Amino acid sequence: MNEFQIIRPAALSDAVAAFNDAEEAMYLSGGMTLIPSMKARLAAPQLLIDLSGLPEMQGISDSGLSLRIGAMTRWAEILRSDVVAGAIPELARLVGQIADRHVRNRGTIGGSIANNDPAADCPAAVLGLGATLITDRREIAADDFYLGLFTTALEEDEILVAIDFPKPQAAAYAKHPHPASGYAVAGVMVARMAQGWRVAVTGAGADGAFRLTELEAALQSGPVEAALEKIDVSAIQVLNEPAFPADFRRQLILWLARESLGRLAV
Amino acid sequence: MNDLRDRFTGRLEDRRFLTGTGRYVDDITLPHQAHMALVLSPYAHAVLRGIDTAEAEAMPGVLAVLTGADVLADGLGPVPPFFMPKMWGGPEGYATLRPILCTDRVRCVGDRVAIVIAETRDQARLAAEMVAVDYDPLPVVTSARAALEGDGVPLWEDNPTGNLSCSLEMGDKAATAAAFAAADVTLHRHFLTPRLAPASLEPRGCIGHYDAGEDRYTLHTSSQDPHGFRAVIARNVLKCAESRIRVISPDVGGGFGLKAHMHPEDALVLWASRRTGRPVKWIATRSEAMMTDTQGRGQEIEAEIALNRDGKVLAVRATAWTNMGAYFWGTATPPFYFAMQLIPNVYDLGAVDLTNHAVFTNIAPMSVYRGAGRPEATFVMERLMDEAAAAIGMDPVELRLKNVIAPEAMPFKTATGMVYDSGEFANMIRKARAAADWAGFPARAEASRAKGLLRGRSLISYIEVAGVMNERMELRFEPDGTLTILAGTHSHGQGHATVFTELVADWLSIPAESIRYVQGDTDRILVGRGTFAARSSMLGGSALLRAKDALIERAKEMAAVVLQAEIADIDFEQGMLKVRGSNKALSLIEAAKLFYLPAGPANLLGIGLTGAGTAAGKPGAAPNYPNGCMVCEVEVNPKTGALTIERFVAFDDVGRILNATLCEGQIHGGIAQGLGQALLEAMTYDEDGQLTSGSFMDYCMPRAEHMPAVDSYLLEVPCATNPLQVKGVGESGAIGTPAALVNAVMDAIRPLGVTSIDMPVTQARLWQTLRDAEAGV
Ligand SMILES: Cc1cc2nc3c(=O)[nH]c(=O)nc-3n(C[C@H](O)[C@H](O)[C@H](O)COP(=O)(O)OP(=O)(O)OC[C@H]3O[C@@H](n4cnc5c(N)ncnc54)[C@H](O)[C@@H]3O)c2cc1C
């Protein structure tokens, strides 16, 4: 690892200012992605700005219609939270499938969403529930947030502060974990929202997480089984990895959609 | 000796392993220690045009930047293979000479190009990135077959046979051809065994320390064979007397064959220490380990079997391509050899005609990995047996029973020249079949079918050849009557301290607490071969027995003097030296103490009570043949390709059992590795020779969740070739498991028209295979 400096600002504006003043700065949340890439020398920031001292980024609250989770909230806290269990239990179930307990004790929801690993689980919840991403300067709708592999609508110095998840009437997530890494080879979140169905796919897409709008429309207009029968996944652009043939990945999307819809029915 | 299981309360090693007081290389810090970082080739094949070290040399903390030119200037020699097939009666072959740093060419990703020595590990790594290397890329070939068939350019231009090192041939071509011509049925299959990463939990690591005052080197290294490392480094690299090198290998966190031979770093740290006047440490990162370690397996084979309708197997013919990687390195010969020689397995095959091509390619070198060729051989024979059974419509177990070698035929010489001393193969098969409730399978298959699942089963036999080379063990009483075992073998997880101590305590009737076990230090151990190829209980144990006998003989001399009797009249029983027919006796411990008194009988007999013993295995004497049976049952979801292991029974003949708990532990560990090979693991390279499985995010190690419940049974068929009557156990589980798993999968999916599936049988591959079968591809 290269030498670097680390600071822990107490105000969002200080964090952003420090970012812009430094030659090569990066924000640090749980460090579960950033520290390994620094060790592997894939990232070599001169300044690390630790976000754990910012009160706006902490805490979990239920506003009645939605669930707000501070970006600095660690996976383990989400899993333990009675508020999450009461508001969107499926979110806790999804988080329980991320990594292992050691990583969940450090990794944060904000770090994961900002990083936008195409194989991460959380994008399925953000897109699937139609969350709002609250930053230090604006609010971004989930549908406008994901711009491709490891790319988001966040500006370079922008800080993700909190995530606002609307409460679904019902939601379910199903995942096919990579046998080695445990990340999602594919993951599907289905949600019945007040405004209608949402279906989001993570892990599989060539450009990262995406909504399966065709299935959403089919669910809107007919019974689940008929909707599943109807949709065609053959044109979906999926990630290309020799260990996972494209057709297999497309097939996984269908199976996982079926599995999650099956769980919804129960 | 079975009662040892009842007495077993844990390993003597466990206290230090479980309380964090084990001592691995990275636990050692020498005063003024500096650190080494590697500059590795990012190209799989390139001409090395030049290296500019100026920028790196100017970096903070840097003590030295050394390249292949410095290696040549200092007269350090290249490293040949530890031995070649020729030594075992095989062909001559092209033996590569691998420099410890490349000078003019790199031949695989991870080839060592330069080293940086700096005050800290991070400074060394940072500076290593600043070493500017000018590469001129060459065409790359990663597949052995393609490398032979003219793709790529020769890796070794002075090799007259291009990318072929040698072709090993075994058997009788004419007899095999005749058998094939006469057979009712012949069938052909193509099998691939991917390369595997040894992935030891403790990565390779070493500290080199050159003492200028003594003109002597000390190497702390994670090794299975300290004396072997010393010999190669002294003879080939440093060109100095072996007495000028001390190799210390403390606790070793997993070897699996990876650490049976030195790697360039072991010599580099010694040289770097001499150049810088500082002890130099290097510990592989996981990424470096994945890229620079030798790998196991890597074989492609076209195999044929000929048999009659009644199930009598007449012959086997096969041509294999072994992917040696860029170098013929370390102990690559045994896997290359055994992959052919053990193909006859436990069967009386009429004739064989086997060829194995050792081929150079632009990937990491191949060497031993748990099983070393035996899993490949077992896979070929057992896959063919099941395919043949299906072809003639015979129960696969009956087919095996029809062809196994009978106990009365022992000693039995196989078509590849192995001489089995003992083995109850049919008995083993019947016992395993019963233990796994073979008869109850149809009902279970029906239950699976009702759930929409396919159930498949397999019963396979395997045989292993264990116990190579000779070994020496020494026993030494200390002046206070405590005892030290000086072991030539090397435990790296097997529990030797426990087993050897238990044996000696038992033989001498002295408390285990008064015995100390020492291994892994060339200054303390006269000579040792280390541990690999399941050799230690047979060779180490037998040598220990002889050391004990020598010790007792010498103790009798003391008893004769003290008790005023003839040596011939003294018996050793339960810790006492007794004069036959009298009540005169002297305890062994008292006798030992007398050997160390500053005056008295030791003046006459010589100071010190020690005993040394030698045992010999192949070549020159008979090895042993552990063998066994595995029964496996799987369920396959034909829609998704999902696979579960429903039943796994392992029956192993390990000869006389020294410690049943540790034997079963070895079997379980081996099965985990075999399961990894069958279902999860593969080292893969893209067409540019870039490693695409270089981390545990891609390379799937077996985990607890992957393991089935294993019913392990040990069958004691005493071995006839050694006084302890033991056979090896270390590799057994890894040898049969891949064949057992793949055969069970094939049994489940064969009815859908599938004739073959490659390892690892991942869900994606299984799904694709089933889909292709459905589409008639
Ligand atoms: C062994 C292992 C297994 C894993 N398995 C899974 C898995 O199965 N599923 C899964 O989804 N994930 C998995 N992860 C990833 C894990 O969830 C990480 O916690 C997550 O990717 C990053 O979160 P972090 O808080 O550690 O972020 P960090 O590593 O601190 O940061 C990641 C990146 O985001 C930036 N960043 C961080 N916070 C913010 C912010 N608030 N605003 C703007 N930018 C920010 C950083 O600058 C950095 O570039 C795994 C990780 C490991 C190590």
C-alpha cells in the first residue's frame, strides 16, 4: 500500500472541501472495497476522507411511507435493526446474503451503492424499490442513478448521505451467489409498490443493474404465472464471463424472478 | 494398535496451533531485516529487451535492485528439475534450466524478472513498480495439445523436439492392438483435468540470512523438504558446500506438494542478503501465490477401452498431453509418470498401450499436488469402467468385480510394471457397496424422480503408490533421561509429532511427555527427505523402529556392564533391561543416564545413548499400495443443473492403523480437495496467457458448506513391505474423489444422452451440458 494521509471531518462541507483541495482524495466508508484495492495498488489515493464522523450519514428512521438509512450505516446494523425489520423486512434479508459477518461488520450501504459493483446485491433493492439517493447537494431517483459498471450519477466530489426506500406492499429478493466470491451472479428483486410492480436485476447485466420492465408490465396486466411465461430474456445483454455462459445467466434471471415471486405469494 | 484411537485426546501439536503460538516463517523477524519485492512478468511470452532500475533505486528505503544480469555477473546457476523421468526408467527428455531471474526471455506470466530490497515491505513493493522493463511480446500458447500441433513458437529454442520435453510410453502396443481387434466392444472418451492451485493457507515465504563472519547462509522457509532445498541451492545456484547452508523449516501451514521443491525466491533471499548485508524476508501475497506457485494436474487425454460382452476387460489405450507449463520444474516427474503407471488401477488388464507427452506452454510450471498423477490415472480408468458398463448393459460394480486382481494373485505385477504386495480389492468393493446401501438405490432414485430430480451413483476403486526414497530417523537420549526424536520426515499438518511420539512412547514404555520431537532443520537433522507422496508413516515409521532397535542394542551394552551379564542374555521389556532367568534389571532411563556420567561405564562404552535407523522405499525397494473404494450418490436438478451430494462413503485400506483419528482426518481433507477438483476449482488462462483465476473471488476453494457428510471406514490389510505393516494415507482421499463424483453425475445424466462432462462440474457447466444434450448437440 502506498503512503497516504487520513482525516475524519465532522462536517459534510469540510469533507467536500478537503476532497477538492487534495490532489488525489477518496472517501472512505467501511473500506471493505477500497482498502483491498489500495493493497492491490489498484487505487492509490494520497488522502483518505473517513466519513464515519458525519452525523447526517448515520441512523435509521421510519417516516411512515419510507425508510431512511444513513449512508454510513453498516450492513450489520441494518440486519440488527428493528426499524428495518418492521418497515422492509426483505431489505434485511437481502443484506443478510451479503458477504460474511466480518465484512458486514465493516461494510456500509453507502459505500456499496457509491461503488456500484455490478455483482453487488444492494442495487437490486435500490432500483427494485425505487429508492431516492440523498447526497450532500441533491436528491437522485434510483432510475437516474446507475450509469454502468462502477459508474453512478454521483459527481466526483459528491457524497451519498442517505438512502430513502419507499415501503413496498410486498417485496422479495432471490440471489444466485458466485461459488467463489459470494457476490451475485444474478439477483432479482420484485416489489409490489403502491404505484405498481417493480422488478430489478443485479449481477447479470452487461451495464450493471437494470429494471426488467417487460416483466413489470406483464405483472401489471395479468397473473404471475402468465407474466413469467410471457417474458423473453434472450435479448438481455448480460456480463460475459467464461465460467458463466450468457444463456445460463439469462436463465438465472428467469429462475430468480420465479423464485422471488413465489416467495411473495406465500 | 487400534486402541490408540481410544486413547487419542488430541494432537501434541494442537496446543501451539490452537493458541496462536505456532511458528511460521512470517512469525520470524530477524534483527535488521530488510524486505524483498518481486518484479514479475505481466507477459506470458516475451523477449526481455532491457531493464531500467534507476528510478527504483532512487526510491526511499531501497537497498538494492537486482536483475538477471546481476545473477549472471555473480555466477549464480540456473535450476534444473529435481529429477527427470529418465531416473525412473523413462525417456531422456528436455530438462529446462531455469534462472532464478530471467535474463533474456520470459515464458509465463509471473516469471521472475527483478527483485527490489528495501527497508520495509511497502517501500520494496512501491519501488518494484518503478522498475521499467522493456518487453517485446511473442506468440503465446497455453494448451499442451496446441503447443505440440504447431501453434505458438517454441519456448526453448535449443530443444530439438520443439515444445515436447519427452514422450513416456508404457505397455505393449502390439498386444493392445490385437486385444482391440478381438474385442466385442471398444469405446473412446476424451477427458480434461484442469490445472489446480495448491493454495496453501500459509503462502510460500522465506528469510535469507548471510553471515559474512561465518561465510554461511541460513534460510528460513516454508518447506516440506529442507534438505532437498539445501542441496539444490548449494549445488545449482550458489555453488557452495552444503555445510555452508542451513535450512530451517518451522511449522508449515499446508504444503500439498507445492513446498516439496524450492522456488526461485528461496535462492533469491539468500543472494539478496549476501548483496545487502541484511537478512531479507519475502512472504508471498495471495495474488503472488496464485501467479507464481507451481500448480497441480493439467492433463488432456484420449482414452479407449476394449472388452468382451461378458465384462472381461481386454486392454486400455491412451494418449495424454501433460501441460508442463514454461519449465520442467521441481518434482514434475512423479505426476507425469504416475498418471500413466497407475491407469491399470486394481484390475487385471490384459494389455495397455499408454503414451504421455510432456509439453511446454506459456503458463505456470506444473509440479506435484496431493495425489500427483494418481487422481488422473484413477479418473481415466474409472470413467472408462462406468462407460463400458453402460455400453454392455452390466452393473458397474459387477464389471469391477469381474476384473479386480484377486488376493491370491499377490504379489501381482501390473501391465505397467507395478508390483502390488497386498490388497483385498473385491472384499473392499463388497464392503463399500454394503455400507452405502447400494441395494436401496432404486427406491431412493424413485423418490428423487418424484421430486423431479435425477439421482446418480458411483462406486470407484483407487490405488495409490506410496513410500518413495529412503529415510532416516534418530533417537537421542538427553543426559537427564528424556528423549528426543530427530525426524528426517517433515510434518506440515499431518500430526507426525503426535504419531511418532506415541509410537516411541509405546515401544520404550516411557511417558510421551518426556519425548521431544524435532524436525525441519538441516543443522539438527543429519539428513531427511521430507514429507510428500504419503511416505512418512511407512518410511519414517520403519526407520524409527530401526532406530529404536539400535538404541536398545546399545542400551543392552550398558545393562550388561552394570548387571554383569552377557549382552545376549538381556531382554528389553516394558522399559526394563532384564537379565533372562534372573531378577536383575535396569531401567532404560537409568541406563541412558549412565551413558552421560562424566565417569564410569561410559568411559568404556562411549558417551551418549542414541540410535539411528534407515528404511528404504522406491527406487531400490518396494513401496506400498494404499487402496480403497468410494461410493457417491448425487441428485441433479435437470432443469437448473443444481447438484447435491447425497451420500459419500470412503473405504480405505491404509494397512496397519497407527492413529485412526489422524487417518480419518487425512481422508476427509483429501476428499475436500478431490471435491474441489471435481466440482469447483480450475486455474484458467485466457488466450494471451493471462491468469483469469488469480484470486479467491474467482478461484473457488471447497468450503465446509460444499462438503457432504463422509462415512469413512478404515480396513486394515497389513502391508507386506515394511515392518510396521503400514500403508500411506495422505493422498488417498484426493485420488478417488474426482472419479467418484463425476461418475455419479454421469450416472444421473447419462440417460439424457450425455457421454462426457469436464471438470469442474459447476452448475453452469452441468446446465449447459444438459441443454446441449436436449438440443442434440
Ligand atoms: C469478502 C467480501 C465479500 C463481499 N461480498 C459481497 C456480496 O456478496 N454482495 C455485495 O453486495 N457486496 C459484497 N462485498 C462488498 C461489501 O458489501 C462492501 O462493503 C461494499 O462494496 C463497499 O462498502 P464499504 O463501506 O466498505 O465502502 P468503501 O470500501 O469504504 O468504499 C467503496 C467506494 O465507494 C466510495 N464511497 C464510500 N462511501 C461513499 C459515500 N458515502 N459517498 C460517495 N462515495 C463513497 C469510496 O471512495 C470507494 O471508492 C464483499 C466484500 C468483501 C471484502
